Amino acid sequence: MTQDAITVSGLRKTYRGGKGEPEKEALKGIDLSIPRGSVFGLLGPNGAGKSTLINVLAGLVVKTSGSVTIWGFDQDRNPRQSRAAIGVMPQELNLDPFFTPRGALEVQAGLYGVPKAQRRSDEILAMVGLTDKAEAYARTLSGGMRRRLLLAKALVHAPQILVLDEPTAGVDIELRQMLWANIRKLNEEGMTVILTTHYLEEAEEMCDQIAIINQGSVVARDSTVNLLGRLDAKTMVIETDGAMPDLPEEAGIEAARRADGTLALTYHRQKTSAETVLDAVRAAGITIRDVKTEEPDLEDVFLALTASR
């Protein structure tokens, strides 16, 4: 068995254009491997191809070419096994309004062929905090409760891989914390989690590894730590003592005053040392009361990798 939960090779998806319109290539030869047991971030701007990739993995969209292996099962040769290995919590609230949460889970389990003796509907409802709503119609549930039910439906067949497509979009802080607590628990138990999100701070906190997709291609794929390390820009923030004289002028240092009165000095660590920055501050006659540094975050990396493409 492969050590990767998912392996994608040369994956392409082309949509036919409408009358008089050209074809659209949504995925342009994607090569991607996702390790077992990881929390893997799949990031990219709107229209980058993330949803198409997820739908191909889930078996909802037929690929144009390439290969997909899910939990060791080739999607073409073993479609049933590969589909059973993955559960998807979609972004859209696609629930039947006339099913109760318990009923929805029972139907979903039946669709996956889970025997009644092996179904865990009540256990899953308890995990997502819907026990007291088990017999309420889905149409009466709040938006947050519906999102919990979507997560529950993705878990009924005990998949090895869980895909979360924008799981916290538009939800309150309490629900977001509940969702992440459940995801951490599932991951600790061995489940591989794939996350798409527009909240980059979530990806930075939750994900071990990240792939960034832009215009149908993978533009970066690395550990979260290494991706952050790609930007060597660093900012030294200085609180001055007394009136601030002219900003220091030194090659390789960008100086700016902030609204709170501090002095922000941005430099590139490969070209300029912190000592050089401090020397420039002293040479400008600035007395330092306090100093701190700021590292780049995932948003900086994301923008640097996608803005020019």
C-alpha cells in the first residue's frame, strides 16, 4: 500500500464551451501527493480549480485525462473502493429539508452500503452536537447546525480521508471552534484531512502541508513552515524614545512610520543583517525604547505566489 492518502498525476479537466465560446481548461496537468495522516491545505483564489479538483477526487466530475489514486485504489480500476475511502463536506448546504438529521445519516449510510449493525448515526450526531436535534426536520435547523450535519454525513461510512470545502465560511466563532476540535480529534485518530479555506490564518494554524493552486496549476507545494520560509522579508518594529528624527537611509532597508508612532524597518535577511538595521537606526540618532520583529504570514506567501500569475 502506498504511503500517500491521495496521488494525482497529470490530472486535466477541460469543460466544453458554450455556443461560440472556447473550451475552458480548469485543471492543467496537476501532479500532487497528499501524505497519510496529514492535515493538508488546498489553497487558491476563486476560480483557481480547487473545487474541480475536489469534485474529481469525490467522483462527482469525470476527469479529461490523468490518474487519481485514493488510499491505494486507482479511481478508474476501483471506483467503488476509491469513493468509499473519501468523505466530502461540501461548501453548499445541500440537504433534503424533509429529512431529520438521524434520517439523513441513515440514508447516507445505506447509500454507502454500511450494514445497520455497523452504523454510528447517534455517535456521530453526538460528536457534532446535534443529539437534541436528531428528530428535527433539516429545514428547521440554523445555518450552523446544517453545517454540522454536512460534516456528520461525510463521516457515516468511516472514510480514511475527509475533505472539507470551506467548512467555516460564514459560521460563528463557537461553531468554528467546535469544527476544529472535531477535526483535530479525527486527525489524531489517523484520519487524513484535506482543507480548502479562504481564512489563511486557519490554514497556517491547522495544516502540516499546503498546496497552492492558481489558474489550474500547482504553483507551490511544501510544508507550511517551508512555505513561510520562502519569503525572507522581515520587519523590525521600533518604539522610539522621544521625538523621531529623519528615517534612516540605508540600502536594503525600507523605513516607514506607522500610525501608532512606531518605526517599521523591512529588510531581506539574505542581503541585510539585523545588526545592519540597528546600526542604521543608531546612525540616524534614534533612541530605541523597545524593539520587536514581525515574520511573514501565509497571506504574504499566498499573494506573492498568485499575484503575478
